[in-house]
Amino acid sequence: MLRKEPDITPALVAEHGLKPDEYARILALIGRTPTFTELGIFSAMWNEHCSYKSSRLHLRKLPTKAPWVIQGPGENAGVIDIGDGLACVFKMESHNHPSFIEPYQGAATGVGGILRDVFTMGARPVACLNLLRFGSPEHAKTRHLVSGVVAGIGGYGNSFGVPTVGGSVNFHTRYDGNILVNAMAVGIARTDEIFYAKATGIGRPIVYLGSKTGRDGIHGATMASAAFEANAEEKRPTVQVGDPFSEKLLLEASLEIMAKGCVVAIQDMGAAGLTSSAVEMGAKGDLGVELDLDKVPCREPGMTAYEMMLSESQERMLMVLWPEKEAEAEAIFRKWGLDFAVIGKTTDTLRFVVKHQGETKVDLPIKELGDEAPLYDRPHVSTPQQAVLAASSVNPPVSTATALLQLIGSPDMCSKRWVWEQYDHLILGNTVQRPGGDAAVIRIGDGPKGLALCTDVTQRYCEADPVQGGRQAVAEAWRNITATGATPLALTDNLNFGNPERPEIMGQFVDCLRGIGEAASALDFPIVSGNVSLYNETQGRGILPTPSIGGVGLIDDVAKSVGVAFARDGDAIILVGDTSGWLGQSMYLWQVCGREEGAPPPVDLVAERRNGDSVRALILSGHVNACHDLSDGGLAIALAEMAMAGCIGAAIDPAPAAVPAHAYWFGEDQARYILASAPQDAQDILDALAKAGAPAVRIGTTGGDSLQLGADAPISIAELASSHEGWLPKFMRGETTI
Amino acid sequence: MRAAVLLFPGLNREGDAMRALEQASGVKPTLVWHAEHDLPSGTDLVVVPGGFSYGDYLRCGAIAGRANIMHAVRAHAERGGLVLGICNGFQILCESGLLPGVLMRNKDLRFVCRMQHLRVERNDTPFTNRYSRQQIIKVCVAHGEGNYVADPETIARLEGEGRVAFRYSDANGELGGEANCNGSINDIAGVYSERMNVLGMMPHSENLIDPMMGGIDGRGLFESLVHAPARAA
């Protein structure tokens, strides 16, 4: 017996996250009251997560093109040409709200979703990365969230069989009620075998593949488009449950039918499930779509049209197949033990029609569902400029050695080994540079080419000055890739912000995007895919603005790549880039002095480009034995990391007279690198840098088992490592809070 | 050497194992689907690679251990044929009864992926003839359930018969403590069958076959197999 559907009332409309003016827009569009299922569909298609209604206007301004870009934003993932007939397919996406509510499953399905985006385009995933932001270590939930999220990312990626090779983990009280879980996946495809969502041809079968549809995740995307109140945990039933085993089968089966030439168009069922995937395939191909829900494989009986259309059950795909290949495709899916059902067809009506048990539940104009989604030019105000903090106005509270030991063992700067040892980062046997360095480097197949991959953002810079913060996030990703010897090619972004209906938050968004765009243009580092996550706010308090950048670079021969570890005793240490001793918004100021203030370091994009291009050329010439970019914690932290990684110490000259010592060691001026080279090559390297106009100076020599900074007492590597490796395991065992 | 690599749904290191086998032998191994009833004729070595067979949602390896193809693998082993199980493959061999014992959750209840030193206990087997006795090698581990457990009688028998293949150690060959990554009894990382023709091991030697990826200590396992006399009837 059919259940009676609820009447459409203003309260029901509001429950669906639709504003009165948005509902009026629906009425005007279809000329009648929507059915209950149609209301659900509008809610799913017009929420912030799916429609980008607050962000679209600004995203259009980003640079997305370059000769090597095959597919920019708008498809499941971005695609770039990496030569030899191969393409790199990648994207980053957030699963913030689900991961706060149910950390293991939220994070796991975040990984599952982004992997699906990549293999939907015909690419075999070869690496995952992530960017995680947790609340203050003192917050009661932080330990539980770290534990669950890390286990969830590992649980999914390890089982699926893709190495998780890099990432970033930070803590700040502004994420207490709204953590960030951004997952990135990278795949390799043949440039002539890339698949898209655009359906073609009338009367072709629309096929449902993968796992069965259940009642999980209904309105997940709507949840992701609202701010959290105090009762966030009550939203647990909207979180999906991941099944990496099914996803692995789906991967193998999908790639097999693609290789056999069965597929016209393919779209994974992610946010807003069947609704979003079907509408997208039809709308992109200027076709109508007719679905018969009686054919949809369901996990439980009695599911309504509303539930089926809005379910976010995982590990599902929608495809349009060549009719003559249908039987072959079905046999492949059956071999892998997966569901395969023809649930509809393409039509020439440009209508989205859904039938269930003999009734038409939905009859909507298909293109307008996406195209006519609301578009807002929300009011925005810029963050007031902060005063530049003079280094001389910051009194060092402790000695350089004490500050270094404290910083290197602080929550943001400490080793994240406890995290990445739970991720299989070695499967596939191609991981050249492992987690813990600047960027990961993976070999492509049997080589010699490789990809350099990283994720970055410095949220405290973005909070203090969104334009500089946006620039810095892109510049740091570009630098991290450069420091391995690879050429940065393109990036994916994951824009995590608070409530866009607040002008100051919208201002952060607009200005960060401006900074990102400026840096991406100047560095020839276009944005090819991305995701926007707004409403990251709990009880009225927004997160720090966090535009995560996932960078991809290419190196022609992985044997030429270098890591951060000091490689030999007696190597010359060269500092590239200008050091003014910028302490505003630095890690030193925050962690050692207890102050979060001042303007962040400015990002000179001309200097970035010049210094980075020079450093990369030197690495590729084979004369650099180790390279590290300078970022959080400045020079002293970078030197300590290089010493610990190589178990080789160094003696460094004192700070120059013009810069206060603590600002020299811990300032965060941008566009800087440290190189180590054989002593006999040092002068040639300095000459080459001088010729390119890149400031550079030899600052010391590697050797011994301790790090000596100027006239300070040497710090043994063992002591550094003990502080660096100590904090996170202790914190997770509950033995320490800060 | 003709090698057959088994493929159960959910395994994911079959490519890594095949790459290592091909590098050592110059011959591409045959991939055998789990629903098959027979091994390719002339198979010298069966490799059960790592991964998460059937998602490992039940006990690890429990479903695969009872799959069709395992009857053929048992018969192959009874004929004296060589069988190598790595990680999930080790768990599958234990579940199928080809090897004693069971792999429990790691002692700290977390998945662990890291470089790992092993001590090669003996070098007079088809799997280790290219190593020296008590050699310390560096390979890697990647598992959540590698904590080898068996009853005291079984452990005593394995030790007495010299059937422990590898033990977790540190770089200097010291056993115990942090060097034991999962809590296995007696630091056991791999065990042989009674006739020494079946080896199950948790570490991934197949991922340490290239200097660029951290070392080549894993090659010895596959090169040993290539040089082992074929024993299958």
C-alpha cells in the first residue's frame, strides 16, 4: 500500500533548506505546486553543496586554462596532459560535516567519493592525499575525532588498494565544532580514453551499477549546506556507510567495461545520489531522462520514490551504454558480483521524468534544474588590514634552542608519523618520496616519469589577510612540488569557509579566491577541479578560512627527484630567498609567544617564480643533494627537519646583524628554500642563482649528530627527534594535552 | 619457474607480486581467478597476494580460504609444489589449513605501514636460498591483523622443527620491543609448512625490489624461488 505523501507546506519547504524566494522560483519555473519527491529533488539540486549558488559568480574568475589542461572544472575531476599519451586525473573534496558526526564513516566515504570521481573518468587511481584540520588538542572531542578520521581514511584507502602518500594535519580551536576532512585522489588514464558525464543519443539504456540503494545519506548534501547547531550528533543517520570492497569491485568492473568500449557516458552517484547523476548526464547532453524506479536495486523493500531519489548510498554508478554492448557489460558486472539494472532511457523531451509503481512522481525541465538554480551575489566586506608587526617588538621569551625544541614538538609542527603509518603508503610499489617531506613523489607505472603531489594551506594567514593567505596557499603548494625537482602543472582546490550569508565570511571567500587566482596565474598553475564547502560554522562561530590547495607536478625522471633529508656529511647549505625576519602570524609568535597577530608575510609572486624556477633547474642538473621549502617555523624548523630526516647534523652561521636572531631563525618570509650540495659545487650554485637574480647565501655545512644554530648550544638530533616524534603518540594515548 | 598468482575479489597487491616475480624470473606469471577449479598446468609456484579478500569483513581470509581454487592449491602443496602467501595471502593459507596458527589484530589495534627489518632464520629453503642465515633484511609491512598467534604446542613445534621463516627485528638484528610491529608470538613474521614448501609471511618483500623505492632486500625471496628446484609432481 502506498503511503500518503505529505502536503507541501511552508514548514516542509523550510525543512528542505529552501528559502521562501527560492520556493517562489520553483513555482514560477514549473507553474504548479511540486510533488513531495520533486521538492526533495529541488532541495538536493539547489543546496549550496550541489549548486554553488553563493560561490559560482566568484569561481568563474579563477584561471583554469593552460596548454596542458585537457579538462578544467565542471566534470567529475580535472584532467591534465602528462605526455606519452597519458593524462593525470585529480580532484579534492570535503567531507567535513559527516566526519564530525561520525568520524570513521564520514572520512571513509569522503575517500570513497573522491576515488569514484577519478575512476568515473576512466583513470586508475594511483594515489590519495588529504588535508585535515581538527579542533584544539584541549577540546574534549579532538582525540576521538583524530582517531576516527585517520582510521576511516586508512580503512577505506588501504582496502581499496591505493597508497595514501601525503597530507597535512593541523589543530586550532576554531575547528572545535567543525573539523575539516578534505580528501584528494589522483589517477592515470590514457588521453584518448577519458570518459565524461555527457549523454548522447536518444532511447539509449541508462544503467544502474554497483551497490544497492538504501535509506542512508538521505539529504546528506543538504546537511552539508547548513551550519551546525548544538545538536549536530542527531544528524548521524544522514551519514553514509562506506564499503571499500564494493568500491574496489566497482573500479575493476568499470575500467573493464570502459576498455571494452561499452560506455557512452558515466557519472558516479555522489552528493544527491541518483537525482544529481541522472540530471547531470541528461542536462550536459541536451537530452531528457526517464527513470523507472521499480527497476532500481534496493537494499530494503518499501522504499519510496523520494527516498530512492535522495539516497546517498555509496559505491554506485550511472551509465549510458551503447545498446549493442549492454549484454557484454552486464556479464562483466555479474562476474564481479555487482548489481546491474537498466533503470531508464534517454529521451528527446528535455524533461526529467521519474516513475514509480505506475505513477509519475517527477516531471521537471531537466536543464533548468541545474541552470536555473539560484545564483547569489552575496554582500561581502574585506577583512581589515592588520598592522605589520616589527620583529624588534617581539621579545624572545626563551632561547633559540628552547624555542626550536618547543616548536618542533608542537601539535602543528610535530611528526605526523602516527597518522601516516596507518595509511598504506607503499602499495603499488611506486612511492619514491614518502610522507613526511615536502611533496610526495610517485613513479608513473614503470617510470621514468613521476608525479609530485601535495596539499597545503596556512589558515592563520588566510584569517589575517585573505588575499595574501590565498596567494600563499598556492605558492606553498607550488614550492613544495618545486622542492622535489618536479614542475608544478595544475591544482585542485577545496574552499572551506563559514556561513556565506555573513558579509565578513563572504569577504574572506572572495578575497582568498582573488589571492588564489593571482598566484595561479603568476605561477602558471591553473585550477582544474575543486569543491566548495560553506557553512562550516557551529553555533554562530565560523572556522578559520581554509582554502585547501592540492598540487600536482611532473618530473621527467624520478631518479632526479630529491628529498628533504641531508644526504652527506660536509655538504654546503645554501639559503635561497630574502630573509627579513617576518614574525607576524608566524608559528613562533603563536606557539612560543602565545600571540596570534600581525599581518602575515606578503607573497611576492615574481620572487616565487624566479627563486623556484632557479631551484628546480639546479635540482634537475643533478648538483643538489637535498632541498626543502621554508614555511611554518621558518629556517630553524626546516634545518631541523632536514637533519632529522637524514640523521645528519649541521653547523649554521650566526644570524646576520641586520635581523634579530629569533626573527632570523623563526621568521616566515616566503619564496625561500634550503639546498644542500657538495662543497665543490656550492660556488657554481651560488653563481647560477645570482645570475637568475635569486638571492642566495651559504649559511653552513652538514655533519655531526647535532644542529648548531650560530653561537647557540648545539641540539642533538636525538633530542630534536624525541620532541618531534613524541607529541602525537602521547596525545593519542591520553598522556598529554599540549 | 611458472608462477600462478591467485586473484580473489578484494585483493589489491596482485600487481606488486607479479612485478616482483617477473623481475626475478623474466616470465610473466599467470593470474588465476578465484572461481577456477584448476591451476594452469605446469605451475611450479602458487602465490596468494595481499589485500582485503571479500573486504575481510568476516575473519581475515576466512571466505577466500574456502574458495574453489583452494582445493587445487591444497593438492598442489600435497604434491610438494611451492606456495607463497603474503599478508592477506598468509591469512588465507592459515584459514585454508595449509599453515597453522592465526593472525589477530595488531597489538595496538591500529593498521601499521612502515619499513620493517626481518631476520632470515635459515637459508636452506626454496624461499630463502639467496639470503644468508640470520641475515637482516629491510622490507615493509602494511597490515591491521598480523599478530601471529598459535597454541603453545604449535609454537613449540614450529620452533623445534625450524619452521619460523622470518622474525621482526631492528636494524641490528635485536628482537622484541618496538621492532615487533604487531605483537606476534616470538616475533614471528613468517612460517613454513611441515614440508617447507609452503611459506606464509606478513611483510611485503614485493614492495622492496627497486633502489628508488627504498631498497632491494625483497628481491632475494623471488630470486630464491626462481633458483629453487621444481618439486611439483
